[in-house]
Amino acid sequence: MKIQPNQIADHNDKLKKDHGEAFAYLQLQLDKKGIDTDAILEKVAAFEVAIPSWALGTGGTRFGRFPGGGEPRSLEEKIEDVGMLQALNKASGAISLHIPWDIPTDAQAIKDLAASVDLRFDVVNSNTFQDQTDQKLSYKFGSLQHVDKSVRQQAIDHNIEVIKYGKALGSDALTVWLSDGSCFPGQLNFRRAFQNTYESLQAIYAALPTDW
């Protein structure tokens, strides 16, 4: 579903007069207090919120994802939905993807679709807080801080894979969703866990493009 520009314009035209009068009154009150209205308008106009791809659904937890009716079913539908938000508010011009749920099969086609609805790609997000069906090793006892080096390497490799998807789409940052930790005192060697996490993050950082 797409909202045509003329639909928004027609709706705004009906409210333009009342809005102008209300704004004029607000500007008068701000001027009395020595507040620069134009400076505020510039900040408001520059304000933007990147919409995460899971924002228009029920989201998920480390125990799984439980979708509801009417949610976007694919990356393409998520982009189209966020594009509608951007058409309405002009402050949501970026979408943030979460891998592995938003893996683009054709990066150029996805970029073209995003551009057609006035979107760019913001931060890409990795996921090592939940086991996937085709995953070889489990993150039940941690990922980047796991005592097993092979589990840590699997988590590192996933983050590097996410970086590659981000580069293909024009993103410029990575968010590491890290849920490592323990539940009870004495369950975890904190110093070793910190060192493992530190070394894992170093390996991920080394794979980041220089402009990220």
C-alpha cells in the first residue's frame, strides 16, 4: 500500500489555515521569551529516527519470535511499510535491518526499492542472542564470551557476515546485540568472560570498513 503525495497534500490543505494561526500564536509566545523560533524549526526539520525493521511487528525475544496477523512478511514489505511512515512524517528516512531475518537476496533490488520510497539503510544489527534452526553451535551459554573458542568464532563470523550485508546496502554502522552474561553468583568467571568478549569484539572491529 502506498500513499500518494496528492493525498497528503489534500489533507494538509484542509488544515493549513488553522495550523498557520496556531503556529503564529506559538511564535509570538516564544518571541516574548527570547526563544529563536527559526533555530527550533531547523532542529525539528533535521530530526530523524531510523525505523528498525521489527518495529511494525510484534518483535522478538531471545526465546523466539511470535508474529501476529497483519505483520509484514518479507524484507520488501517491511521497507514498503517504513516507506509509508516516511511519506507521512518525513522524519523516518532510514531503516535498520536485523540479520538473519532481513537478509537481502538481491542487494541492488532492495536498494532500488528503498530509494523508491525515499529510504536509506541505517545501522545493521547482528543476532547472537538466539539460536537459529540451521546453526551449528548453541549460544545457550554465551556467544562472544563463550568458554568454547569455536562458539566465539561462530559469533564473530556472523557479525562479519552482517557487516558484508551492510556494505552491500550502503549502511555505515553495526550494532552488536550481545546478551552474554550469567544468572547466579559464581556461575561465570567475569575476568575471563570480559577478556573473551574483548578479543571477539577486536576481531569484529578489524573487519569494519574504515568509514564505519
